[in-house]
Amino acid sequence: MFGRRNRECLLQFFEWLRPFELARVHQTGSVIGKAIVFAREDVVAVGTRTWLGDETVRDIPKPGEPLARGQPICTVFAEGENSGACVEALKRRAHDVYVALEA
């Protein structure tokens, strides 16, 4: 019984990883990056429930959760044609997070 449940959990985990398959990256020649977005000031996480449907955002805070300056807000993923484009895409994703928290 435990073995079956463990297998199901592993299958769900690997299904979650599918959007970031390494083989796909090699085929497209693109670069995928990850960044942690940190709070620039004390803020309350509002409207973060809508982030749950976004595959490029993880470690999402609960709505109403207070976040102190310097505390991680979330993790974002981005893709670019090369490392420079990927870094720029990550910066845009971080900017989107900051704008969403200011709204």
C-alpha cells in the first residue's frame, strides 16, 4: 500500500517538473533560469492566490501574509534565447511581482 502511494506521489512530482524538461531546452537551445524575489520593504502579500495558476511562480506566500524587508517573496522562472535574455526575463518577472504587491 505504501509503495503504491509513494509511486503516485513521485509520478505527480515528475508531472509537475514537466514544463522544465531539460530535453526540451536542448531541442530549443534556450536557457531557463530561476530567481528568488526578495521584499524591498515591509509589505503584506495581497492577491497572491491568482499566482497559483502561473507555472512560472513557486513558493507563493499566503494572501495576507506579512513579509519583512529582505524576506523572500517567491521564486520565479523565466526562459530566454541566451543567458542575457534569460536574466532580463527574470528581472521582468521580479518587476511583475513587485507591481502586483503594490496594487
